[in-house]
Amino acid sequence: MSPVKADHLEQTLRAPAIIAGVGVHTGQRVRLAVRPATTGTGIVFVRTDVTDRDNRIPVSGQAVVEARLNTMIENGAGVRLSTIEHLMAAFCALGISNAVVEVDGPELPILDGSALPFVQLLDRAGFRNQAAPLRFIEILSPVEVTEGDKHARLLPCDRYEMRFEIDFDTPVIGNQVVDFVVDEATFRSDIMAARTFGFAHEVEALRRAGLARGGSLENAVVIDGDQILNTGGLRMEREFVKHKALDAIGDLYVLGGPLLGRYEGYKAGHAVNNMLVRALLARPEAWREVVRTPDMAMAG
């Protein structure tokens, strides 16, 4: 399968859909509504709780301002929104080019810690093809970034591929690798339900710093020593590395379209992914926007 619908048209939603939940860091209840948008809109977030200045935050590589614990975007008026990556991954995998997302708080709801509830939300909204060709981000030459022992790179490829590797001392995780074609079928079957994860001692430190107030066993896999604290354990094999891949799909979709290229990440998180996005944008000769017509369908 290709990473988008076979006709390679822009897509939006057929109807609005609403979901609510708590923000993982603020612990505040947040209401989120996804709405259809016209061709060329892209993904635009709207902070409906902000009324004294411009509350629209169009997604772009330049809009990302912080990417340590999550991916945060900001507009020219200084309005910020965090934890967009799981919804962005769902938009990418399901081929949504244009949507307006209304949020009444400073971060998206964490829901169950995966992209599954967002996929279900978009499925409820439905999908509609639009009369505009889909634009892909084609990688023309390698781009690589490194931060300590973490690194990520983009390579030329005639479809969207991803390889991710993690390596943790704890035997519960250890070394895990996933290598796959980023398409809707694979995302739905293998990636979307993988949950975010953390260590019990880190969660306590975050809470002391005023973060992770909404974090719980309901929205994250929590590891304590050599044990997983969640009653049901893991949802799937290699859930940890699959979630890191999910994050990367969302982090890269800020570029404005699906990739024609291969992403390879080693221990990379949001910060390294954002470094990679900025490194790519700083090298205009390394990429281009392309339109693919149906008779140029990708191998898969």
C-alpha cells in the first residue's frame, strides 16, 4: 500500500468529531474537536480558550518550539500547544492533509497514550477526497543529526519507510528494532495502539517539577525496575519501539506532507526528530515537494 489513498488527492474529514480527556502534563480536562478544512489549509490547531490574541496555530516545521517531553508548537502571538504528535501521526497515516483542530486547553488529551483513540475519532468523522493533488516531501540526499548517542537520518527512497531502534539497560525493554513501510494498513495493525512509556522514578521527578500531573497507568506503560506496573502488561510485541516510531511519524508530519524517503532513528526522541526536521529545512537542495498522479503510484 501507499502511505495515502491510491488516487493521491488531498483529503479532509467528512464531518466534525469530538473527543475529551486529560492532558498528560497539566492534568486538566481538555475537549478536542476535529473539523473539515478546504484544500491548501494544512493542519491548523485553534486554542479556543485563548480569546485576547490570535489563537490559530498552523502546523509547520518552523512552528515547533520545544520538543523534549513532547512536541510543542507556537504561533506568532506566542500562543502554544503541546503533545500534538499522536494526532499528527494519525493524520499522516490516514492521509488527512487538511483539518482544523479546536482545543480548549494548552495541550491535547493524552487519552490512552497511543494514537488508537485519535484514529477512532477520525474514522467517526469520515474522509473526503478533495480536488487538489497531494504533495509529498521527497528526500533527495541524506540528512543526519546526532545528539550524544542518539541519532536520526533521512535517506532517499521511492516510498515512506521507517526503521527505529532503541536500547535500554532494563531487561523489560532491552534492544528493540522495528522496520516497516509507513502506510495506513501497517499503522492500523502494528503501530497505532502502541502506548507511550516511562519509568516510575522519572514520573515522580516529573510530578515534583509540576509535570505529568495527568499521567497514569491508564495512559502510559510504566516500568519499575524489571516489572511493568500495568495490570494487563503490554499490548503487543515490541510495543516500546513501536511507540517511538509512532512519535516519529507524527513529528515528521509537521513538514506538511507524507515522505518519499526513509527515516532511520536510534534512541531518537522528539528533540532529535525536531533537529532532523530543522536540518532538512535548512538544506533546500536535500528535498522537494512533489505531486504524484495515480499512474506514478509508489511501489509497495
